[in-house]
Amino acid sequence: MNNSNKYLTVSVINRYLKNQFDRNEHLRTVFLKGEISNFKGHTTGHLYFSLKDENSRISAIMFSSYAKKLNFVPVDGAKVLVTGRISVYEATGSYQIYVEDMQEDGLGNLYLAYEKLKADLEKQGLFDKKYKKPIPRYPNRIGIVTAKTGAAIKDIISTIKRRYPICETYLFPCLVQGEYAACDIVSKINQAQAYNLDVLIVGRGGGSIEDLWAFNEEIVARAIFNSKIPIISAVGHEIDFTIADFVADLRAPTPTGAAELAVPNLSDLITYLEQLKIRSKEAIQKNINYQRLVLDSLKGSFVIKSPMIMYDNKKQKLDVIIDKLSNLVTNKLDNYHKKIDYLKNSYILNNPKLLYKEKITYLNSLIEKLELVSPIHVLKRGYSITLDTNDKILNSVTKLKKNDDIKIQLIDGKIDAKIINIVEEKRNEQRKRDKI
């Protein structure tokens, strides 16, 4: 029979291990440095994250009572210095650090500066795809901005010579880390503009964030953006991203990858040319066969065998067209002759004086009508026109008052007069009716 009493439960072993951790004085106060990852801020105010270095990671929690004392905002990638205790979380059996204090490491400040510059340059449009220049498919001259010694330049040169040996390479050696590296990189990028280059590779091998920092400088980013030559960035390893990578026209994961992106594989190119050669031959042969069929068809055609028949058809068609044109011209001439005969025999041409008399009679009739409505004709009949001092016609006594000067136009002249009395007939008639 199995003695089940010797088997422990999971809860018991986890509690035992927790007690062992808690009793160990070396784990009660631990000082760690590393990079924050998988950061999550809980609604309770507690902070959950991992602390990692190049090879390992440890889970971490910082309760809200300690998190309130932080003087910075933790983010993924930030380098920090933490103080806390190591213990076991019984529910999962995992050990973690309970952080009581956390400070920014110098490298963390670099990461924050990196994120700030990245956001600023992205807002300014330096990362926009519309500014990316295409990389030539078959370059003749390639420039390389990197250190003159080290694995990067060796990998780039060897890859280009192996894949596309007909391409020329130009090295612009520069510092790739340190205080003066950024200025040196900018200088060499600007220097390369004077050469007739098809592509420019800018980069270096892997390293820490401090080692790669020159490629995170704003002056380097703007030099890459302003370059007339398409630039491939090749900074660090595949997991490393710098500001230069975002600004460049194309980003390669490694220096070797940059060389592979910059040039085609000559063997693949030769294979492609052979395929084109075969396709061209097949296309030409196909076209020859088709044209031969067309030629054979023409040889056996009725027109080729009896060309005079086609000539006779065209001749007959021409005769029909000539007849139509002749009839058309004849009809036109007949119509014009008829019009001329009509005009010759017209009443007007044969009696032009009669037309003149009709016009004179009509004109005299118009003159008589005009004279009937003419004001001069009215004046001849003994009427007059009354005017004010501005020679405006007066048509009502309401526009006049006593002692006003007026003019009276007769047929043979004007009379100046003055108003002595105004008799308003309509108003007097109304007054008489009112009295009645």
C-alpha cells in the first residue's frame, strides 16, 4: 500500500519556500538594476512589470503606497535602479521582487530622450513614407559610412563582392560611438553627396544603447533626411532600432542585411537573364510562325490570285461616283438658272418706279401720323405748354403757389409770367358740395 502521508500539497511546498525566502536576510533587502518590460499600471495604483538584463528577467510588483513616491513615470525600456525584497507569491509558486524604491538609471534617461526625439521628428514628418527615396535595383556605385575597422565594414564589403562584384564601393570612414561620433557621421554623409553614388549605407555593428547613441542624435537624423542619395540604415542587431532607422529610406536589420538589400545577387540576375533570353526566343519564334501563317493566307487569297478583278471593281465604283457628281452638278446649275429666270421676270425688276412710288406713299403716311402726335401741331391749333423756371412741363396747379414765375410756350415763342391767383377747381367744387 502507498503511504499518502509522505506527499505534500502544492500549497504547503509554496508556503515553505516563501518562508525560506522571507527568513533569508540576503533577500530581505536587494538592490537590482535593469530594464523595465511588460509594464502595467493597475487601477488600484499597484505597478506590475518585469526587470530584465541581457540574459534574464524577474517579475516585479510595486504597491501603490510605494508607487506614489516615484518622481518619474515608468515605461517599457526605461533603465532603473530598484530596492526591494525577494519573496514567493504562493498562488503561482513564482518568486518576484517586491519593489519599495525605484530610481531612474542613466540609461533610462537616454531611453526617455530617445522616445521624446522620436516623437518630435515623427510629428515634423521626417519618418513619412512620401519622403522615402527608392533604392536602385542595379546600383553601380555604393557608399559606406561606418568605422574603417570592425565586423560591420567587413561584412558589408564581403557581401557586396560575393553577390554583385561588378559594383564599386566607396568607404567614408567615421567614428561610430563616443562624444564626437554624431558630428563625424554627419560630416561623412555630407561628403558623400559630392560623389556620384547610387546608394549610401550608414551604420555600425551591435552594442548597448550608449554605443549606438550617435545614431539617435537629431543632427544625424536630419543629415539622413536631407541626403540626395538614397540611404540604407544598418545599425546594430535586428532587435535594435535607432532614430536613423526611422528616417532612412530603407532599414536593414544588420550591416550584412544592408548589403543584401543594396545589391542584387549576380547569380540570380544571370538566371533571370537566361530566362529572359529563352522567353525572347520563344516570343520571336511565335511571332515568326504567326506571320508565316498570315503570309500563307495572303498568298492563297482571291485578290492576290486575281488582282485585275479588284481593279475592275474599283473602276466600276469610280464610274458610279463620277455619275453621281455629274448629276449633282447638273441639278445645282438647273436650280440656279431657274432662280435667275425668276428674278428676270419678277414684277419688281420690270417696274422699278412702281416700287419707288409705293415706298414714297408709305413714307408720307408715316409723316402724317407723326405730325398728328407732334406737340408743334398741337401748338398750331392754339394750345400752349406751361413750364416752370427749369423748363419742366407743369401739368397740375398743385405744383404752383402765388407769385411763382412760369413760362408759357406758344407756337412762335415763349411768354414769361407770374402767378397772381390759383383757382383750384376740383377743391372748390368739393367745398361747395360740403356746404350743401
